Amino acid sequence: MQRSAMGKAVDMSAIVTQNEKVRAVGNMGVNARGDVIDSYGRVVQQNTKRVKDSYDNTLDESNNGEPVMSIQSGLKEDVQPIFSPEEEKFLEDIDDDFIKSEVEEVETKGKKK
């Protein structure tokens, strides 16, 4: 409930609910819910379908029509690893050597002070 400038109580949610099917102001040709309507105010395409189509088109353009992940399937089965096991081991060894050298450098700086 909101209060008007004159102090009267105004139920904004009731006003919104009453006017869901009224043509919205502007040049889009939609009602207050976002449904596409014709010149007589009849619903041509519901907002939920319009949003779903827009989302599906986004997937089509970015992933050739295939979603990267879906709720039912999880990750795609045919995902290939980036590195071979040998390359993974090599990268781990390099990381370990780097970390050891950084730790040694910090320790030597601490001893100099």
C-alpha cells in the first residue's frame, strides 16, 4: 500500500493486476504484461513464448544450436581434455618448481632483514 499526496491509500499491485491487458504506452505494440497485441488489443504472441524464442535464438547463434550444459544432461559426454596426461604432469612439475622458488625467495628476503 502506498499513500498519495492527499493521504489516500493506493494499492499499486491491484492497479497493475487490473491493467495487465491494457495496451502499453509506446510504439512496441504490447500490453502491460509484454504480450504482443494487434490493433484491436488481441494477444498475437505471449511474452513467455517471445522470451523463449529470443533465448533459443541466442543459443543457436552462439553454440550452433547446442546448449553447452543442460539441467538434465549436465556436461556434454564428448568433452575432450585440453592437455594430455604427460602435459598435465609437466605443468604440475613446473608449478611446483615455481612455488618452491617463490617460497625460497621470500625466505631469503626475510633472513636479510
